[in-house]
Amino acid sequence: EVQLLESGGGLVQPGGSLRLSCAASQFTFSSYAMSWVRQTPGKGLEWVSAISSGGDRTYYADSVRGRFTMSRDNSRDTLYLQMNSLRAEDTAMYYCARHTSGRPHDYWGQGTLVTVSS
Amino acid sequence: DIQMTQSPSSLSASVGDTVTITCRASQGISNHLVWFQQQPGKAPKSLIYAPSSLQSGVPSRFSGSGSGTAFTLTISSLQPEDFATYYCQHFNNYPWTFGQGTRVEVK
């Protein structure tokens, strides 16, 4: 069974930084594009960023472009999201999700909570 | 950006009912649409993609249809475990966007 395990969330002050990780297992990580998706408490889902299987192409939502950087280490089967200049509105549960061709987000992790507050 | 609009925002139904949720895209997205189910406190789960193919393990009472700008998710013979929130999402081009969700509640 595909497994995705996020970590790195926590409480951070506005303007601070945080790096999220997503450890993948039970599938060939290097063959799949990946995404980060977030969900504000009690609200809906927002796609944040995506990365190609090889890591050479990245895509971002306007709300995070220039502040967040997505990357991956295929030798470690791990996905990352470096979040800088954090704002209160970045407070959310952050999920990593796998893409299969024609089936984005076919598997999701359990999420890691990021809280931006002073 | 493409806007995804779901209707209704919530609905009340009973076990055994058939429910239909509509998702509309602000511009044509061909068949580049997926549906997710989310139970409270859990991660979303992929249900249907492209937009009528069932994800592995999803019961056949779930079905999807549509193309272009209008899509539907139908749940036939609603079961207790189907009371949840449902989201559509397009993947026609970046940025991918989700609908606001439809909460299916017990009548």
C-alpha cells in the first residue's frame, strides 16, 4: 500500500520559516510527480505546489509563489516544502499527494499542521 | 485561474437515497476532473477521475460524468459511510483548483 508520511509542521511566528517533509514508501517515488495541498481549519482544499518526477519542473499557486520552494530527493524518497515569510493565512493542514498520469492526487498523506501565530 | 463551483454546498439525505452533486468549471477543462471524499479529521480520498473512472477499491455506487464545463458525481443507494464532504478538482492546467465542497449530511 502506498504510504506518504508528512512531518515538520508546528507553531511559527509570522515572518518565520518552516520546512515540511513527506517520506514516501511502497512505490517507486522517482517515477511520480507530487503535490502539496493545504486545508485551512474548517475550510476547503487549496493546491499549493507540484513537482515533476525528476524534480526539474515546479509549479506554485500565486498565494505562495516567491515564498515557498518545493523540492525532492529521489535518493531518499522524500519530498520537501520550504516555507519562508510565513503569514497567518498560511495556517493550515498541509498534505502531500501523489500524481498518476490522468489521476492527480491518487494517494494522500495524513497531513501535518502548520500554525502561524505570534 | 479556472474557478470550480459545486452545488449544492450541503444536502441532507437518508441511507438508500440517490444523491447528485454538480461541479461547474469557469472554462472548458475537457475531462480533466477528479472527485474526492473527505471524512472529518481524515485526508481526502480519491474517488473518480477523468471524470467517470473509479479509483481502485471505490464501490460501484459512485459514478461520475460530464465534460467541458459541467460534471456530476452521483451516489446511488447512499450508505452510512458515504456521509462526508465531497470535492471536485480540475487538472487542466496550473494552478489546479478545487470546488468549495459539498457536505452530505444525515437527514
